[in-house]
Amino acid sequence: MNAPVHPALRIIFGIASWLLTVAITLLGLAALTFFIGRVLPIDPVLKIVGEKASPEVYQRVFLELGLDKPLWQQFWEYITKILRGDFGTSFSTTRPVLTDLLNFFPATLELSTLGLLLGVVLGVPMGVASAYWHEKWPDHLIRIVGLIGYSVPIFWLGLVGLFVFYYRLGWVSGPGQLDVFFVGVVDRWTGSILIDSALQGEWEIFFNAISHMTLPTILLGYYSLAYISRMTRSVMLDQLTREYVLTARLKGASEFRVVMGHALRNAAIPLVTVIALSYGGLLEGSVLIETIFSWPGIGNYIYSSLFAADMNAVLGGTLLVGVVFVFLNMLSDVLYRTLDPRSR
Amino acid sequence: MSVIADPIIDPKRALRAARIAEFKSFARRFARNPLGMVGLIIVIALLVCAALAPILATHDPYLPALSDRLAAPGAEYWFGADELGRDIYSRIIFGSRLTLLIVALVIVTSAPVGLVIGAIAGNYGGWVDRIFMRITDVFLAIPKLLLALAFVAALGPGIVNAALAITLTAWPPYARLARAEALIVRNSDYVNAIRLAGASDFHIIVYHIMPMCLSSVIVRMTFDMAGIILTAAGLGFIGLGAQPPLPEWGAMISTGRKFIFDQWWVATVPGFAIFIVSLGFNLLGDAMRDLLDPHLRQRR
């Protein structure tokens, strides 16, 4: 690149290559779900017509599904259908999969967003403290807390939490999004139960929902805290040894200002990436948490579809979470590039 | 080995002596890390449990005793009995074999696959590199548990299928690692020298690139084992891993879920087993990284 390139042109190039990367990744994702759904040894025709169908019926459905066409053509049709928002019909709910997914997604988003907030609010200061008191007792303590979060099976922690805090102590409400007699009272506006009930002035329901989501939120928060505090620690450790920190100390800045104002500000850029990535991890972690807490989100939908052998729904859900995941990855990449002056 | 071999007269013996000395200093530094030792002890205990399961177990892990259904922990059943009156302690002891089996299956398949793909991509560069790394990125960009879940759902539940599905999600980090090392090694003088001497790409990849990746791969593997155990337990919990009556820990939690409020031990005890074992691998991985990671090692 010796010839001077116009800055605007460079930005357009950058965006184009980025879009290409996103497109290829999404295509690969679709190829994977297509592969899982079509090529693996389950017979989609049998699933629809049942074991006892006559050969004529079988043949008709076989042709309807387009299974006689070459594989690449089937894949092409699959892609165009997805692009039109057609994920097929769910056998168990008999609704289009997309409708179901949009129905359940806000609840998942609500839970994982709150979990992430908790993880950031606690995890970042913990990581900072851990790096500041490197190899002293706060560091050891925080690392052990994080290590436990890494090692514990989250679904088991959910069960134990239910047993202790719901059954024994009665501090929180049990599984589900609301108490049974509150279900369906609030009109669905945004899909988030907290926002909907607050907007409609149903404060009793609002607090009931909070009491139901406290435990799953704390668990998801802990799950992301383990990762966030660990990454914050390593980023901060790196920053605190830099020379500008020494300079700031020498010119007499207070310790608080050195750590929070100088080091953390520089650490913030990689941390944004870490947080975006852990959001993706939370979406996945919520699959198991939702099944434990009967939370009406995507995870629970995928879980119950699995047992109805409803592959359209399972693959649609996987695809949706995968797409969100890919976009979070890409977003973290873009944020990193735009926030860090050195990478511009 | 008190006599130091002359490296010119007896190079093999000198090499061996150097390796033993290296290992001794490694062991000494490892022993200074208390958390790492705890991890090592946990992992060794797991291996002992798996090897001596028939001796350590007090009951038959499969034999129901309906009169003792859901018996509380006590002298007869140390950790209580499950819904068919089977001893939970014995089932956990035998379950360690399944855990090790899954971990071993995933590791022996995913690490070599990732290594080969990464080493080839890094060694050849160009479009081979681009295609392989794009595939790797696609797999990295997909949530692991979900991919494994969808895959097992299509293949049918079972322990081998679960391991296969986890493998599918576990190889990309190894490919990344191997590629990064290969890119460095590819242009180093000794590889150029051996290439001029007529070594094939195959020879370079197998004898020069892959050994360079080993220490980072070992660290990565130890960490991965904890993750594999958790994913396998998650699949078992959902009902897609090992099938009853196999005493897989995740599946045991899943059956105990129904009794969580009144007979808490049925679900709680297997969870402890998963937790402790994956904690052990994480602690061990931490310690190994501190010792083996070339970047960290230089800093000390």
C-alpha cells in the first residue's frame, strides 16, 4: 500500500471486508445447521408422515420437501428460506418457528442482560482489586471465587440455590417467570416482563417478577463474573506495570486516581471486548438455567423441543443464538477497532 | 546419573540427563505451588477411583434395592440411595470411569485434529491458511453447548455421540494455537536449513512444528478437560449424554432433580463430584500454565 489511499475509500474497504467476514461466518453457521438437520441419519419424511404411512404418502412428502434434488440445491433453498425468515414449522407448537423464537427471545434477553450487568458491576472492581493487590490475600480470595465459578456446573448450582433459598429459607420465589395467578395479566408490549409491568403500573406483578428472577440472575451474574474478573485482572496487571503509571505516581496523583483514572481507562478498551464476548456466553449459559427455572425463554424452548424431536425448532433456536453470538463477536471486534486509537 | 556425560562422545545420554534435570526442576517448581498440588491430588484421586472402582465401591452400582428407595445418607449408604435404592456413593465411584472416558475420547480426537489443521494452515500459508482459518472461525463463532446439543439431538443420545459432539466444538482453539506456532517456526533458520536439506513438508510439520506446540497444547488441554467435564455433564443433565442406567454424574443430577426438595442428596452429591473434579483440572491447568507457558516463563 504505497500509493496514498483516500481515507474514505479505506473505510469503505474496511467495512466491505468486515461485511464479507460476517457473511461467510453466517453462511458457515447455516451450513452447519443444514448439515445437522438434513445429512445426519434421521429421516425427516418419517418424522412428518409417521411409521405407518403408505409408500405413496411417503413419496409425496419426500418430493414436497425437495429431498430428490441435489444437495447444493437443497442448501440454496434452505438459505433463501432463512433469509425470508422462514425457519419451518415447529411440530410441537404447530406455529412457524420464527414466531415462536421471537416470542421467547425477549425473556432470554432480559435474564441474560441483567446477569451481565451484575457480572460487570461486580466483576470489574473485583478484577481491579485483584490486580492492585497482586499475590496478596484479596487477590487469592478473588481468584478462588472466580475459579469456583469456572468449575461449578451451573445447572447444579441452580438446583442447590432453589433448594436453599426457595425451599428452605423462602427468600425468593420458585421456578417460572411469575406466580401462577399473575400469568397473562400484563399485556405483552416489549416482551420483557419487568418493563411491561412497570409501564402498565402493575407494581405487584413487577415485584413478583423480580422475586422470581433474582436467583437465576445472580447465577448468571456469577457465571459471567468469573470470566470478567479474571480478564480484568490480567489486563490490569499488564497496565499497572507500564511506565505511565509510574509517571502518574511520580507527579503525585493519588493511588485511586492512578488506578481508576489512568490504568482502568486504558484497560477499558480490551474489557469492552471481554464483556461483549461474555454476553454471548451468557446467552448460552441461559439454556441450562432456563430449564432449571422454567424460564419462558429460548433455552427452555430448545430444551422442550428436543424432547418432542422437533428438529426445526431446535435448529432454528441454535441458528438464532448463533447469529446473535456471531454479531456480538463482530461487535466486540468493531468496538475494539473504533475505541482504540492505536488500531485506527 | 552423577557422571555428566560428554555431549560430544555420548549425545543421547547427555540429552537424557538434560531431560531428567529439566523434569526435576519442573517438579520442584510445581511442588511450590500449593493450589497446583491440590489440583494434582484431585486428578490423581479421580484416576485411582476409576482404576479401583470395584474395590472402592460398597455396593453394586446397578442393582436396585427397592426397599431402600431414596434412603438418607448413613452407615449403610454413605451418600444415600437414589430412586431405585442404588447406592449413590458406589455410582459416583463408577461414574468416574465414564467421566474419564468422555474426557479421553474428546482430547484424543480434538487435539490432534486441531493440531494438524493449524500446522498445515500455518505451514503452507496463502489460500490454504485462509480457508482453514475461516472454517475454524465459523466453529469458534458458534456457541459450544448449543452446537453439541443440536448435533447429539440429530445423532441420537449416547456417550460416544456426546463425546463426538463435544469434539466438534473443541478442536478450533488447538488449530489457532498450532497455526500461531507454525507461523513463527516456518521462517526460522533451522526450519529453512532442514528444508534446504530436502525435508518434506510432512517431515517439517510432524517433527518440527508439532513438537513446538506441545507445551501450549498441554496447558490448553488441562484447562479444556474442566470445560469438557462440564459440557458432558450438561449434556447428561439434559438427557443427551450417557443413558440410564449408566451412572453418569450429569444424568444422576437430572434424575435427582425430581427429589431436590425432599431428598436433596440424590442431586446434590453428584454435583459435588463434578465440581471437585473440574476444579481439580482448573487448578492443575493454572499451575501448568504458570510453569510451561513460554511467555510467562520468560518474565520470571
